[in-house]
Amino acid sequence: EKTLKYFLVSFGILKTAPAPVHSYTPANAEPASRPPWVTDDTFSQKFAPGKTTTTVTKHILPRGAPVPSPASTSAYPSPVSTSFQAPPIARGTVQRAERFPASSRTPLCGHCNSIIRGPFLVAMGRSWHPEEFNCAYCKKSLADMCFVEEQNSVYCERCYEQFFAPTCARCHTKIMGEVMHALRQTWHTSCFVCAACKMPFGNSLFHMEDGEPYCEKDYIALFSTKCHGCDFPVEAGDKFIEALGHTWHDTCFICAVCHVNLEGQPFYSKKDKPLCKKHAHAINV
């Protein structure tokens, strides 16, 4: 019994707790209820190391998608242990399995977790029996065709496009592969472009004007207010002055002769140039 208790604790079945500091149990006391490993002779067999358990994972299709019957639903559990972890792949990326001939190598199948003795497929960092690598919905073989991984299952391109692929906000077609998320919508990377130069933004910043996106270069050229003194844009947060029908940075509004700053000072103008009181009648301006 002592050995069995150690076995159960080591496998996480029984958790022991420290004894209370000020408590004791008389030698002749009878426990209110005896533990199951004492009363049940088959208890230890239920948790023998050779026993295995099966976990079934439900995969929910999007609203409106046909629901396959339970008999035809398949799951693709990860192997119990693996020495290779596939690098993360962007959602919606189209992939293709690689075929390997029979050899001395006998990997475990990612679907049934059994040893593969013969030709096998390699996809998503795991190995598969060729006859068990199928679309999770239509059951079509994916041994020689492209597939997309979604919600821990694999789908042929047609099923993925029908049930999972987002729709592009510009061309209104399904997006297979890389998706651009912007303005709370999804786009093909080639469809989300500057309204002026028509170049894709990629990972660059963009500005909105009248509901249209613009790259930074075109936005500045078309919509930004430029300082009349330095010809550079007056950006958000900049201090500026409006005078003589133009906009100026506060540091650019200076006398055209002595360059003293005229912010908050009386000024004069000649040939559309600001002048201080001292140079109000300057000839060479």
C-alpha cells in the first residue's frame, strides 16, 4: 500500500498535504471512509503506465458552414513528443506536403500516432500516413494538393476559401495568403494602396483624408500646410502664426533684414515680407 501510494503521487493522481501542526489520530481510530486504492483491487490497473487516454477536440466551423457528421469528423492531434517544432506560419498561408519514400526511418503519424512503415508525408513539421492526411471537411486527400491550416485542422484550398478566408474590402474577393488589416477591414496587400500614387503601403504609415488613404509623401504634397518662411510642413503640435495671408512656424516669422523674431511684436510688411519697426522703411528688401 505504501508503494502504491508513492506511485500514485509520482504520477499526479494523488496529492498529499502536510499534516496539521496540532493534531493526532489515535492508533485504534477507524477512518470515516477508506481510500479507493485500498477498497478497489483494480484501482492500480486503471492507472498503469501502459494505459493511454484519448482526447477529442471539437472544431467549430464558421456560421453558415455545413456541419460534417460526427462519424466523418477527424482531428489532428499533436504527437506526444517531437524533436522538431515547425516555425510559425501566417494564417491563410497555402502549403504543400512533401513526399518521402519508405526507408529505415519510421516516424509517428500525426493523425493516428502510430509508427509509419512505408512511404509517408511531411507537413507542418509532422509526418503522416498518406491515406490519413485529408481535408477536415470534404475528406479529399491532400497528399498531392495544396492545403491551409486553420484551427488545428487542415483544409483543401476550396474548403478554406468557402468557410474561413476573409473578403477583401476593395475587390470583394476571398483573400488566400497574406492579409492586410487596416481601417477595421481586411485587404489583399496589393489592394490596400495610396489613393494618389497607387503604391501598396506594406508596413508603412499612411494618412487618411476624405476617407481615402495616402502615403506620407503624397499626403504632405497634397494636404499639408507649409510654412511660408522655410517651406517645410507645419505638422500637428507645431506652434505657428498666421500673418500676411500665410502660415509660419513661430520661429520662422522674423524680420527679413535683421532676423529678429516678430512673434507678439508689431511688424510691417514690404513685398510680402515681414519687417520690424526699425527696418520698416528699408530699401533693399
